[in-house]
Amino acid sequence: MPMANPLSICMVSDDFLPAATGVGTHIKLLAPGLVRLGHRVSVVTTRRKGEPEVEQWEGLTIYRVFTVPAYGFYQALPSGRTLRRIFEAVKPDLVHHHYVGYMMMRVCSIAESLRLPQVSTYHFSSEVLTQPLPMRPFAPLVRRLLVSYNNRFNLVIAPSQNLALQIASEGVRTPVRFITNPVVFGGSSQVTPAERTSDFTVLYAGRLGQEKNIGYLLKAFAGLLKQAPNAVLWVAGRGPEGPALQSLCTQLGISDKVAFLGFLDHPTLATYYAACDVFVLPSLVETQGLVAMEAMRFSRPVIVTKAIVSAQELVEHGVNGYIVDPGSVQDLTDRLVHLAAAPALCQAMGVASYARAEAYRPELVVAATEAAYREVLARVGRG
């Protein structure tokens, strides 16, 4: 039965299809879910060589705009004329921002001129945005801009309860609502695990950037090898730190035990989630940690650092994994050594992870997001 009051929703993100970050993955689950509820959804995103300006995917319309590569990412630099032409075609009831950058600022101004309600999901903190060395001097400015723009929106969605509190404390006066990231994987029983040895296997997946703190994991893994010399570490992902990390492996004498897998699409990554014994997210800066949530959906224990704002939401220490000190390599080493010697504990923690991951089901996230849209529209008199 058709929806009585379908919405036209315009999502704006520099990353979408193909997804290179957790933001793109988030939208790939959220947008089609809203389409299945009967809404009209469009996504304005980057355009790479050979990609069409307009295409259809999973029932939604993708508009691609002029783009340049910068710091390992693609940055959309659309003209105001292009954006206005897209808005004329889409006729959105609401705009949902997912990425901080030039396009967000241009869209924000145009949406304001059209008096369109705007929602933003706080996927990135200023610390993430200023990780590239040339950007670091601008960290205070970026922090102020983030607060300023979020205060121009009608709602800010935070994918972590702790992050929602943090945003408010930083000066964001706009209402902030917690809605978790979605996770779509069905679990290990539906995926053929990647080939592996019978030895303890550790997995990391994500961008190979400084903020991910992968060197810390490599050093801890080197410590694990002293107790479990046949252990294996899989590192999935790509990024600017790749060559330096491989050099560190050589210095630590662990190159033959560490496999750099490169970028893996989701179906392939799923096979590694299904095959590993433990997932480690060593990040210094992270909002929610989608990859850790995905590993939990595969019934894997997860280890995260206490620097991650959502660490205690993801992990109940000692129940479905561990929360470690990013300043102590020995802390992580000890946890890995303990799990390597206790396969029954790994299995029990994995069961607990899967139970916690039930809250991440996409249909729950889509319903919560739709409800948030309806509340915003009612608040501005458009419901």
C-alpha cells in the first residue's frame, strides 16, 4: 500500500557509491531503506572519471557533481547553479547532510534560501577532519565551523550516545538525537569464511590513516608473537599510512605474519569477519566505529581503545571484548595473549557481541531516522 505522505529526501555526501568510508556505507544502507518505505530519495555526491552525472540505484537517484581529489579523498566542488538545478528536479522536503566540506557549505546556503529544513549526521569530529598535516593548524577554525554550521541545522544526529552529549557541550544548540549506525550483515552462518590457518587470527579493517593508530596494533601484535609465534594479523584497507606501516612491520620483524589485504568490498570483507578470532579497532579518533559493529554482528570479540567516544557503548569490558589504553602497547598485547590462549572465551565473547549488535539492525535505524525527519518537519510547520 502506498505511503499516505511520502517525503522527498535529499542526502548530501562526498562519499557514497562506491563507498570508501563508513559514511558511504551508512548511506548505502539508510537511503534504500527509506525508499522501501515509500519515500523519494536522492543523493548528491562526488563524480569520478567515467561516472555519469545522474544514475539510478536501488530505487534512488544519484546526482554526481564536479570533484577533485584531496588528501586521499574525493572532494565535491559543485557550483551554485548545479545545486539549484538539482534541487529544482528533486523538490526536497528536507536536506540531510552526511559529510563536512565545501559542498555541505554550499548546499546549506541554498537550502536556507529555499527555506528547507536541514538535518546533519555528525559522522566526523574536527580531529578527524584535520588529520592531514597541512590541515592541523586549522583545527581550531574547523572546530568553530563545525559548531557554527550545526547550529544552522534543524537537527543533529549523533551515532553515539556519548557523542551526543559531547556535541552539546561543545556549543551546539541545535537539538541532538542519538541514532546508531546500521549494520546489515546477517552473520557468520551466511558467509563462507576466508581461508586461514588454524592459528590465532587478528583482524583490523578501515582506513590506513594516522588517526587509526595502526602502528600501536602492530607493536602489540609483535608482543603477541612472543607468546603465540604462529599468530596472524590481517590489515584490510588503504590509506596514506600504508607504506609506513609496512616499513614498521619490517622493523619489528613481523612482515611474514602480517597480511595487508588492501581495500575489500563488503562481500569480501565479510569473509574475513567470519574467519578471524578477534577484531581490533585501535583508533585514537572515532565516532562509533562501524567496522567494530560489523565484527560484532559476526559474533566476534572486539577490542577498542578508550579514546573512541563510543567505546563503552560498543564493548562491555570483559563481556564481549576489551577496552584498552591507547598509550599502553602492553595493555593490548596482554589482551591478545589472553584471548589467544582461551578459544572458549573468544566464543563466549562473540555470542555477547552478536546480542549487542541486534540494536544495529538497519530497519530499526531507518525507522528512527524517518521519525526524526517527521519531527523536524512538524516543528517547522511542514509536517
